Amino acid sequence: MTISGILTVVWYSTLPWLWLIGLMVVIFLVPQFLARMKSYTFASKGGMGSKYVPPLVFILALFLVPMQTQSSIAYVNTWVDWMNLIGVSIGLSIYTWLVFHPICYMRNSKK
């Protein structure tokens, strides 16, 4: 299969989800932009929400992602299925941290 064929398949696979991808980009960029206007960096102290919410999202994603795909945790049989599920859960928890950390910084910031 050629590169253009692969890109065509990827494009048609993501096309129904473009609105969600755009929404996730906006939800990511708005807190980052607003917090960076108040001298936020990734090394800044976030707060309780940025410490406890991402692990909670990780655990919830282990159960909710199969439901989103109209599956169940019982169908996750092979190591590849488990690695995909764990990878998606890690990605969601990192995204959650990237969104909540600047929000918690702005909430706790005195500037």
C-alpha cells in the first residue's frame, strides 16, 4: 500500500471524529494560553486537582473505553488488546493533566 493510500484510509477514519478532535484541541489550548499569560510553566505548582484527577481518569478509562467502542472488558483477551487499552488510558490521563494543571495553577495563583 502506498503512503497516499494509507493517508486516505486515515483521513476517512478520522473524518467522523474531526469535531471531537477540534473540541479537544480547543479545550487543551484555552487553559494553556490563559495560564501562560500569568507566567505558567509545566514546572509550576498545580494543585490538588492536577494530582488526583489524572489517575482517576486512568482508572475510569480502563472501564469506559471498552463501553465507548460498544465492547466490554471481557473481550479484552490478548496482550495487544490490553496494551491498546492501557495506552489509551495513559493518553487520556496525560491529556487530563495537561488540561487540569494550568487550571489549578490559575486557581491557586495570587497574581
